[in-house]
Amino acid sequence: MKNFIDTISNIWKIEELRNRILITLGLLLVYRFGCQIVLPGIDSTQLGGLTDSTDQGIFGLLNAFTGGAFANASVFALGIMPYISASIVVQLMGIAIPYLQKLQKEGESGRKTINQITRWLTIGICIVQAPAYLYGLEAFGVRDSAFLLGKGLDFMVPAVIILVTGTVFAMWLGEKITDKGIGNGISLLIMIGIIATMPQSFVQEFISRTTDNNGGLMFILIEVIVWFLVILACILLVMATRQIPVQYARRTASGGYEKNIMGSRQYIPLKLNASGVMPIIFAQAIMFVPGMIGGAFDDTSFGQWMQVQFSDIFGWAYNLLFAILIIIFTYFYTAITVPTNKMADDLKRSGGFIPGIRPGKETGDYLDKIMSLITLPGSIFLALLAILPAIVVKLMDVQAGWALFYGGTSLLIMVGVAIDTVQQVNSYLLNRHYDGLMKTGKNRKVA
């Protein structure tokens, strides 16, 4: 406890870090406040049907990402997800469009242009999603009487403008947290939205266990222990790397290179899960398709079976297909985001080589082979974590809302962002010669 207090004291001594943390907390507070502001023209007392409809299922996950704003019909109802979608589209387009490939190689100026393209694409996605959300409120159980001004243009046009502006403002908050705060602005907005729904989900699970004679406090304790073990597994997945030894040629006094074993040795860290949560997001988007196919054949037994099986996110058919898609998308996304040939070329230009492997094409093939080998266990592990909520619902009879925190996108985002944030703060402390947040390892207090 004393070490923790000393660490907090050290954080507070660094003025720049203190200001960045305060700015981050202030901007996050603004975002959370905006999530509670209901769209003008909607009666907030008649949103019970929307809340019930987003309690579980795919819309429950979407509501968790927006921190409850989706169920509140808030000005931030679309959340930051349109920006995430736009970023993914631009990243994928960068593979096929030469102009974007050129921008990616232009450094800071190219990055700014890509960011601007992403912002405009975000607005375009919002313009499509906002009317769909407003017209879809009735399907979520919101009665017509909740629309105080009706559904005419005098309500729809201002409401669409407000929803688009809300997403743009949330995007601006994320960028400011990245520039002026402690970094990872967009990720922090998503994480704080997920965390905001956690207390309510845990309270519902606690009440269910204690009032319905459904296991009691002992089962709650078991669930918490299992949850911590799952978090540990997520940390291992996020942090695990395969280190490839690299030998660099030693520069001689004459300016040339002398390739011998006395050169400096370093490592290329290849991540076990280089694709992060992106395969889960891709697979989640595809999982809408089977239900739509079932709806197209609604008058047949096959269509009805498809609708039933793939509308239940905790069903066996849904999760089997979900896991297979995650494994496939993990390989796909790793292949397009880990440029092994470019890594080999950069290594060759810098005078580095992998012992026993020829520089150039052979090095690229070797790195590609290693990535393929470590991606298989990484993708299987990721798929198991993604379907773990369904497993705990079936085996432990956990409430659907609380089960979402046992794996999947929610937990991986929380763990990944938390680790990145701790590393950011840790770097500030170590640069000022303080002990970092993590006491173990090679970190030492510099005199």
C-alpha cells in the first residue's frame, strides 16, 4: 500500500503528467455527461422499451460500447463507433488504392491527410446511421407518443444533425485526449463507456444470485475469481510475443561494416495476437448475415431455424460460426497489417540480419512463416475468449449483461487500453527517474 501511495505521489510531482491526467479526466467527464443528455423532442420517461431491448444480444454489446448512450437515445447515441468503422475502411482501402499507399509513406503530412479523409468518411457514415437509428427506435419498443414533435422533418433533420455533431464532438474529445492528455483518446472513450455499464451488470448478477437462492455469495466469489483468471489470460494474449534474434553489423572506424558476432544483438518482437480485437469486430459485423438470410426464407423451416439460431448470441450455432470467422479474420488482418517483406527490407538496409537466414527475400519468408505459426494458437485463443461469455452463460447461468465482461471485445479492449495507459504513465515516471507503476522486471530507480 505504501508503494502505491508513493507512486501516486510521484505522479503528482510531475507537473506535465499531472496536467495531462487532469485534462484526460475532465474530457472523459464531458463525454459521460453527454451520454446522459436525451435528444430534444424525445420523452425520456418513455424509453423503457429501448432499455429492455438493449439489455442483451448484439445491441447490448453496442450499448456497452456507447456507455449506455444508445439506450438513452442520447446526443452521443452513435458513440465513437462510426469513427472506428471509418478507420477500418480507410485502413483496408490502403491496401488497394495507390493514393492512400503513397500517403502512408509520406510521414506526418501523409498521416494528417489520412486523418482528414477518415473524419469526412465518419461524417458520411453518421449521415447514414443517424436516420436508421431514429426510425429504428420504434422497433426497439419506443412508442410513437415518445416523439413529442412526431417523426416529421421538423424533428428528423435537427435530430440527425445533433447525432452527427455528437459523434464528431466525441471524435474531437478523443483526439484532444491523445494530443493533450495521456494518449489513446479514442480507445479510452470506448473503455470508459464499457466500464460505465459494469457496475449495473454486476449489481444485477448479485441480486439474481442472492435473492433467487441461486448460489448465494459463494457463487459470486467463484464468478469473481474466474473473472480475474480470464483477465489474466487476456493480459497474456495481449502481451505475448515471439522474439526473433537480430544481429547488427558493427560499424568500423573507416565507416564500413564488419559482420561478426561482436555486433549488437537485438530482437524483433512478433506479437502472438498482432490483430488485436479487429477480427472480433469483423466477425461480429458478418454475424448479421445469417439472420438476414433466414429472414429472406422466413416461410421455410430452414429460414426459421436460421433466424432462431443466429439471433441468440449465446447459442451454439452462433458461437461456432463466430469462432471460425474470428480465426479466419485473424489470419487475414495479420497478413495485411504485419508487412514481413518490408520488415526484411528495412532490416537489410540497416545492416541487420537474422542469424542463419540470408538477408532479403529469405528473411521475409522466414518472418512470414513464424507469423503463420504463432498466429494459429493466437487466433484459437482469441476465438475462445470471444465465445467465453456464451460458455459461462450456459455452464454457470450468469446474467447476460455480466457475462459480456468475461471475454469478447469488451474485456479485450479494457485490458489492452489499460495496459497501454499504464505504459504511458510508466514512461513519464521512468524518464523523471522515478520508480514506475510496475515494480518487477528490469526497471530500476535511477540515481
